[in-house]
Amino acid sequence: MDRTKVAKLIRLLSSPNDGEVIAAARALSRIGIHEIAEHVEQPETDKPGGRAAFAALELVRLNLEVERLESQLAQFTNRRCFVCDRPFVAGRADAVTCSARCRTRLYRQRAAEP
Ligand SMILES: [Zn+2]
């Protein structure tokens, strides 16, 4: 649909010349008067695949990403030391102890086990 042409034809409907008005109405009907009416009711931006729909999807995706990162962050911040049971912020994903001291203690405990 040529928007510029459609806009011109709609403006032509207000012409004082009846012949021009009828010609414009006929031309609009040929182009697809129902499609034009639908476009007035629901602009392109609200349609699926439109920019607003894309933005809404992007917002949902970003919210999920934030949730995922927050849960990942929580895995690092809400840990308790395996040895002394104190809460600590993990520096790496597989950290189980709060400090070098506790890590060494854990290593020695495991080495002493039969
Ligand atoms: Zn500890």
C-alpha cells in the first residue's frame, strides 16, 4: 500500500469538486478500502511483528536475562563456608570455603581421612 498515494486520495475526499471526490473514493476502493480502514483502527506498530510488538518481546527477553543474572549472582553471594559455616562471597563458581585458611583445613581433613 502506497501510503503517500492513499493520504493524497483521503485528502481529495474533501474536494469541492464532486467528480474528484467520487474518483478518490473509487481509487481508495480499488486500493483496498478495508485494508485502509484496518490500518486506521490498528496502526502498524500494534500489529504482531510491528515495532511495538518487537519492543515488548525484547523487554520480556531482557527481564528474563536480568532474572538469570540475578540468580547467578545469588549463587556467588549467598554461600556458607563448608568448614566454618560463615557466609561469604564466592570468587569463583566452585568455591566452597571462605578463605585460604578454611581451604587448607578442608584439604588436611580430606587427606587425613582413610
Ligand atoms: Zn570458612
